[in-house]
Amino acid sequence: MDCLVSIGTGAPNSKNQTKSVKDYILSVIESATSVQRVDEIMKDFLSPDVYYRFNVIDDAFDVILDETRDERIEAMENASRNYCESISDRLDELSKVLNSPAKE
């Protein structure tokens, strides 16, 4: 495999909170199916020049799935723009990989 790119949909910052037994059980179930866990596994098995994961972590993404308020969408756009600027070196690396001839 020459390249694997994983693009997330954005996520809010983690929040520490006291959990009930139900919350704990749901957390265990979520961790078994978590994209974050898959990301950790992929990082263990693939080198950084093959595996690229991009996902904005910002409170702007603490929204419902079908969010339509202009100010919330604008906040997500701004957070995404800032994220892309902050990882521009990594995006440049990916661009070089995608534009290079395929390995045989």
C-alpha cells in the first residue's frame, strides 16, 4: 500500500466528567468501535509516510449531526481552516506522496 488517507468529520475537545455505571459501559462499547482506536492501531502498523489521518478537534464541532445555524457552520469552517493552516507541512507531505509515481 502506497498511501492511506483518513479524513474525520471533526470532533469537540474531550471533556472530563464523572461517569455513571451506564456511562462507563457505553464508553467501553464506544472504545471498541471508536475511530480514534482504529487510528491508534493504524499508526502502530503503518509508517507516517503511508498513513495520514486528519481530523479537526475543536469545540466548534460540538453540534448535532444536522446542524444548520449559520454561526455554527461558520465556526466549523473557521476551525477547519485554522486546522489546515496548522498542519500545512503534513498536507504538503501528503501532496508529494499523491503526486509521485506509484511504487511497483
